[in-house]
Amino acid sequence: MDFEKMYEKLRELIVGEIKEELREFKATVTGQLQGFALAIESINARMGNIESDIRDLRKSIEGNNNRVDEINKRIDDINKRIDETNKRIDETNKRIDETNKRIDELRVELKNEIMQNTLRIDETNKRIDNLYLEVSEIKGQLNKALSQKEIINDVLTRVQKLEEKVYAVA
């Protein structure tokens, strides 16, 4: 029996010590679990904040995406207007080219007409020069005739005076 008592005592001692260690372990584990609980609560709170931040970021991203879509629509509208403007510029350039071609054609026509008019003017000037020479010649002859008429009139006047003297003496 001694052995049993000893066994019992040893068992009580061991069980007591194990119980004590288990109590300490339980207290330590409980403290650690409370720490883990606090850490988990803190992590949960942080996760809630992160989720809230992520929701805010998603809203911001959606807002930015909407603004990007609006900007892309405006860019598309601007590109359409640029295309329309380029078409009008092309049409205007075609009309300018046609106008320049017509101007060149008119320039050639005008040059030909000017050349023809210049030739006609030259011919008219030659005729005027010839007429001037003829008029000058006629003027000279007229002056000569007028001069001769004066001489003849003077001679006639003298002859008349002589006749009057002759008839007055007779």
C-alpha cells in the first residue's frame, strides 16, 4: 500500500501540477486569445476601413470612367467636326484649283485679245500717221493756195485801181 499511497500522492502531485500548469496555460492562452481577439477586431476594423476605401475608390474609378467616356464622346465629336472641316477644306481647295485653272485660261485669252488689240492699235496709229501726213500736206498746199490767193487778190486790187485810173483819165 505504500506503493499505492505513493502512487496516489505522486499522481495528485502530478495532476495538481498539471492542473496548475493547465491553469497558467489557460490564462496564457486566454490572454493570447484575447490579444488575438483584439488583433482580429483591429484587423476587422482595418478591413472595414479598407473595404470602405475600396468602395470609395471604385466609386471614384466609376466617376473617372464616366468622365473618360464623356471625354471620349467629345473627342469623337471633335474628330467628326475635324473630318467635316477637312472635307469642306478639300472641296474649297478643289474650287480654288478650278478657279486658278479658269484664271489661267482667262489670262491666256486676255493676252491674245491684248495682242490683237495692240496690232489693231498699231494699224490705227499707222493710219493716223498717214492721215496726219496727208493733212499736213493738204495744209501746206492750202497755205500755199491761200498765199497765192492773197497775191492774186492783191494783183486784182492793183489791176482794178489801174483800170480806175485809166478810165478816170479817159
